[in-house]
Amino acid sequence: MARPRKARTLESPPVAAIYIPAGWTEKQIAPVEIAIEDFEVMRLTDGHGYNIEEAAEKVGVSRSTAGRMLERARRAIALGIEKRAPMYLDASEDLVLAPPEAYAPRPFHFKDKVHSECMAVACSGIELTAPVERIFGRAPAFALISPNNAIVQIENPGSRAKRKAAQIAVKALQTHNASRVVAGRFGPEAIQALAVAGIQPLVANGFNLEQSIDLLKKTHPVNT
């Protein structure tokens, strides 16, 4: 029997990102993936001076697991630089996030009208308990939330597409003035398409719609 996935705790819902070397084209080497949770351990230790035990406690893993995560992140970045390959940060296949212990949801009172600078959450409906969908491009729908907490549901035409699901989903979000989108995982094609569209991808796999709205408005506020 497969071992259950253990939730990781990150300081804030992470941003998926891609870094492309100057002169790279899609005909060259494939992108190198760096798991967001592995990078979090590297960020804490190499970037902010935590020791491995402290980083492990913050992320919610054992010291030995944190050591393996740190080694993976360092190796991926070193090989990416060596090969001059694009490097992208995204959730791994088995990542599940846990809200911080201090998290306490606030009551939501949704209004009637959605306006500009919306946040989209990949989910199957607009019930507050609806889980965030795992794959951005294949999500059945998006909950579209405006800064004044108006919410509507829009269908994702990419969920039925045979090819280029991510690009189709991005175009749908553009038409609804989305400036950010939340999903469990994106992939390099989705991240590139979102970057071109000026939409920020945020990872919140393991959260539900209510947690996503509340945490992301606290940690990634949008000017109204």
C-alpha cells in the first residue's frame, strides 16, 4: 500500500515561476523542475540562515527528509545552470500544503458584482468547502473573486481540449480580468502562458476555496 502523502507547511502559498536563460528557445533542452517544497528548505537554510533542523520543523518534515529535499533543490539548480536550461518552480506530484497553525478563516459575505483585478481559483464550484483542483489547465471551472468579495463561477474550456489546455484556460481568465490564479500545479507551459498574459500563478494544493481566498488576500494582497 502506498504511504499517505504528508502535508507540508510553507510560510505563504508559493508562487510558481519559470526562469529562462538568455538565448534559449523551445527547440533546445527541456526545462528543469524544482519542487517548491524542496526550494523552501533551500530558501530557509541557504537564503535565511536556518539550520536543517529548524527548516525541517518549519516545513513539517523530518531532518533526514529535509536533507534530501535540500540536496534535490541544489542539484536541480546546479544542473539547470550547467545546461543553460529553463528552471521552473512548481508543486511536485505529491505535494499537499497545510495552512499555517495560526490560520483562522474569516466569514465571507459575497456581493453581487465582480469588478477588475480578480483572483481565480481552480475548483469545481463556488462552495467554500470546494477543494482547489490539482491541475490548472484541466480544472473543470474557476471561482472568480473580486477584491470586494463578489464571486462567480466560470467554466474552463481547457478542461475539454485535447491539446493546449493550459493556453486555452489562460485565454479564458484573460477575458475575465484575472490577475492571479490558484491551482495545485501548473507546469512550464502554463507558467509561460500566464506570464505572457500577466497573470500570477499561486500554488495552494490541499486548500479549499475559503482557505485560498483568505490566505491569499492576506499574503498576496491586490490593490482595489
